[in-house]
Amino acid sequence: MTGIAIRRVAAADAAELLRFELAHRAYFEHWVNARDPAFYSERGVAAAIATAEAARANDQAFQYLVLEDGRLVGRVNLTAVRRAHYQCADLGYRIGEHDGGRGIASKAVALCLEQAFGAHGLRRVEAVARPENKGSVRVLERNGFVQFGHSRNSFELGGRWFDRLLFERHRDVSPPGAPT
């Protein structure tokens, strides 16, 4: 793994993001429900980016691209920002099929948490992973997330029901192996 960085998604990213999403669509849809088919067009991606920019401006969500030496390899997002009484958001991430297993997701999540607990002023971040997605569970654990729940048969995908593991990470908790 070389230089991993995240940066906020912008209108100029539409063509590259569309190529990325189309290239990995089947892989992503193995783990999560499909996006609306209208998303998979230049107009659809441009609209999604405009929605993301508006959500950022309204302090509701923060979407980032994951880059390896400038090449788009994934996305990492903080969504459903809850300010009053919570200072919390939900974490989501996706790495392209051929870039998984190299530590990119772990690094991207770490960089996103720096933003969450720094610039965005959050105190807590929540995440969800399916138990059979061992790689995603490891990404969360490497970044100091702790499982606080197990939701049974709570997610439908392709006509089948799956369990979800619920995780949380607090600002004042360092990930395992971090200097103290």
C-alpha cells in the first residue's frame, strides 16, 4: 500500500466517480442493496454529488473519495449527522473489488475518523457490518470500534435476510496499538 488519502467529493469528480461505481457495481451489490438505476448515469452521479455538497453545507453528512496515489479506489462517508444531544454520525465505506485486503479501508476509516473527531467535532461514530463480512469487521476493530449490538434478521438483500453487527467508536478512545 502506498499513499492513501481522502478528500471531499466535488462536482468535478462526476465522470471518474461514475466509472468507479459502474466498474464495481456488481461487487458492491453483493453486500448492500442496489442504488436506483438512475444513479448510474452522468446526470445521476452529478445529482448525487450535488446532494452530498448540500448535505455538507447543512452539516448533515460528509462524503469523501478514497485515493491511492491519486487513483480513486473507494469512498468513505459520515452520514445521518445528529448534533443536538448526540454529536454522532454513521460511518460507511466501500473499496473497489480489486483493492480490498490491502489495508486501504482501514487507513481510509482512520483518516475519516480524524475528520469526524477533529474538523467535524463529533463525539461518537456508529457503523454496521454483516457478520459474514469479516474484512469489514476487522476494519472497524482496527480503528477502535467496539461491537455494542447484534441485530438479527434485520437487513434484506436479494430476498434473503441477514444479521447486522452494530459498532461504535468514541472520540476519546484510541484504536488498538495507537501511541498513548
